[in-house]
Amino acid sequence: MPSYSPELIQTMRAALDEVMTKIPMDQATPGIKAHMAELILKAAADGQATYAGLLAAASDQIQTILSVHSSAPGKQ
């Protein structure tokens, strides 16, 4: 398991907070937040360490994640 510096953890947290502001309130569920966090963690594990890069890694996937979650069984 990768080990992250306190500074990178703070940057990842800030990127997650920011990307969540881009998701409509009615869709900002814990599951969506967990998925966004997963994308940010994967980007960090792949060597991305900047706020902009981490934010982009999650932001670029917002529509895909929302469509997957909205079409999941039990939704509608």
C-alpha cells in the first residue's frame, strides 16, 4: 500500500472537497464521494501530486460516475 506525506494527504483532501462542489447536491451521495476519492487516490498512486492534477483526475470522470450511479439497480 502506498504511503503518502501529510502534505499530499492534505492536497488530496482539498481536491476531493473541490470536486464535490462540482456535483449537483441531490447526487452528492457518500457513494459518489467514495468513488471520487478512489479516483484521486489512484492518481496519487500513479505519481500525480499536484492539486490541479488530482482535481483533474476526478473532475474528468464526474459525468461517467454520475451516469453509472444513476443507472444502478434501485435508482430512479
